[in-house]
Amino acid sequence: MGVEYKDYYKLLGVSKTATKEELSRAFKKLARKYHPDLNPNDPDAETKFKEINEAYDVLKDPKKRQMYDSLGPNWQEGQNFQPPPGFENMHFGGGSQGFGESGFSDFFETIFGGGGFGGQGARFTQQGPRGGFSGAGFGGGGRMSRKGRDTEVAIELRLDEAYHGGKKSITLQEQVTGPGGMPRMQSKTLEINIPKGVKDGSKIRLAGQGNPGSGGGPSGDLFLKIRIAPGSQFKVDGTTILYELPLAPWEAVLGTKARVPTLDGTIEMNIPAGISSGQKMRIKGRGLGSGARQGDQMVQVVIKTPKNISEEERILWKQIAEKSDFSPRD
């Protein structure tokens, strides 16, 4: 059976006169579209990804491209490849149509792999943004190496840990290869550095701490997704810290000084006379984030009224009500 000719120019969607820059742009666009990590349940996308990598690996190399062009520019995709004069004395690896164990098509391995052309096997060098292929030779029985997949794990921080940042030890479960090649889980403890003012939902990248690669490829990355544990004293809105300050009615009417807790210690605030429940006051630079992007702390007034009062207090409140012309519903 002949080897099916693959039109690398057509696979990349470029003309046969495409420049190196045009090839690169076309490849990057298709690689983003068909990358296996972005299409985990689509085997056709993985096949397409291998095909465009194969095409780019050949066409970006001037010598390989010249060799490929010399095989016959008028052959159409789907026709069987007929070896040109001289090929019958060269040794090529066997295999069926399609992609073999190496992940490359038979046409590619016949032209550029195996023991032919001085025994120089092709190298698949494309590195993707999240787990690509790199540096694996296919001549002489080489195998493809692939970067391990990235992993994402949620970790919970107290609000004060997120605000101050610093070192923290975390213990995770990771999958490793056990005896006999069987996967098993084991604990792994990591010392991580929490950035000061990290927000809820932020991610911390730990290079090389993800899933192990295959064929000698590097490990993927570990992304820690931050979750800030709810607290009873403060609430969080993005980079803003919210604190409710309870005031007695007379404090709100007359004004007062109140001690207000923040994540960076307690401060004393001047509460203006006549403040209403629900009004907010700002403490600049006491929120999450850092530098120019650090948020503020907002202090929201909540006026509390006494539930149990003495008869004397009741008389005084009644006198105030009779003397005052204040109408909250006007």
C-alpha cells in the first residue's frame, strides 16, 4: 500500500510561496484552536493538532521544505505517494496509514524519519502554552515527549493571611507512578509565598509542580486558586474590606470617637454628629491588593437601639420625642 501524500500547505491554510512569518502566524492560530488541552474530549482535534505540528515542523525548516516540495507540487491530497527515483534503495520504517506510536503520520516518517536521508530523524519541537511537545526525536525509534498537564487546586486563606501575605505550608495529594507502573496517590507538602493583599479568586502559579510529563517531558504547572474564608468581623468586596460599626442613637446624634478594627491594627475614628445608619466612611489603603491597586476599608454605620430600658430612660426618650421636630419619613 502506498503512503498517503499530505498537503502541508493546505493543512496550514497558506500558499506554497508563504514566508516564514506567514507560516508562523498560520501555525499559531491553528495551534490555539486545536490544542488538546482546549479540546479534551475531541480526538479529532488532537489528530488535527498533530497534523499542523507536523506540517509546520517541515515547512519552517528550509532543507525539509525543499525536500518536501521536490516530491511533486501537483500531487493532490489523498493520492498515494509514489516514490521518486532513488527512493527504492532507501530504508524506511513500516507502519499502517494514519498516526503511529510516534504521533506522526506515515508520510512524515517515510520522508523525514526512519533511517533514511543519512539516518537523521525529525524532531518535534513545538511547545504549546499549556503542555506542548518538545525535543523528541523520531528517527531510530525515538519517542515523543510531552509536558504534563497543568493542575488547579483551591486553597483557603484567612482574610488576615491574604492581607499580610507571607510564607505558608500546604499539603496536597498528587498522582505518581507506583510499582509496576500503576498510578497511586501520595501527599506532597509545599512551602508557598502568598503575595501581599491577594484577592479572592486570584491564582498563584507554581512552575513544574503539576502533573508529570511523559517520555521525559517536563512536569506541568500547579495553579493555586485563592479562596478567602468568610469571617464574622469583616466582609470582602473585591479589594474593598467592609466593616459594620454599631453606634448608639445618642452617638449618632451627638457625634463621638470610636475605635475601629482594621486588618492592620485598631484606629480611632471621629464620627460626625448627625450620621445615619447605612452611611459609610472610608479608611484609605486598608483593603486588599498592593501598591497603587490597594483597596480601602469602608466603615458602615449601624445604629443600635436598646431593647431593655429603665422607666427613667423611657421618660427621657419620651421627652426628647415630644420636644424634637425631626421626622425621619419626610
